[in-house]
Amino acid sequence: MLDNIKIFKQSSVKINNIYIDPYGIDDEYKDAKYIFITHDHYDHFSKEDIEKIVKDETIFIMPESMKDKYDYENDVIFVNPNNNFILEDISFKTIPMYNINKQFHKKEYNWCGYNIKIEDK
């Protein structure tokens, strides 16, 4: 059920055992099934916060442009915008993530937002 939603800091959200851009995590949860990362800025890809939620079975989903930043032993799915994915219990679509008025969030970086479908929602 989708009754376990927690908002941390900035854009960091936990839905059940799915984390998006973990940052400002307030406890040692160690329960992440999936960790979605949108881009490599410290407030979206915080290794300190990831350590509080990651477990051996956690699967990371992150933009292909971040391959050189990934140094975990967990499974990872590298993605680009405008693709669809089906996993065991969720599906998601990657969408382009950029700002038109900021030089540090350019479209050509191929960062991703995510439209995640959980329990038909």
C-alpha cells in the first residue's frame, strides 16, 4: 500500500521502500529496495545518506551520465530520458530533467526525472 510516504530534505522522498534522491535522511533505515537518482549534485546523490538506506539487495536507478560516479557493489540500471522500464513490482518512465534558465541543469546532461508506477498508481 502507498500509505508509507515520507519527505526528507529538498526533493528527497521515500515511498514504501523506494527512495528518490536520498538527502537529509533522518535515520538508519537500511531498507531500500530501489534508489532512484536524478543527477549527481550533492543534494540528490548524497553518499552519506545512501549509506543510511542501502542494503545488499538494493537496486540503483540513475542516469547513464553518472557511470563514472557509481562505486557501489549493488545492481544498477543506467538510464537515459524517454524510456520505459518494468521491474519485478514497479514500472517507471524516465523523463528529461533540466532547467531552461539555469546553466548547471542543462538538457544535454541527459539527467532523468521518473514517473514511477506502484500498485497501479
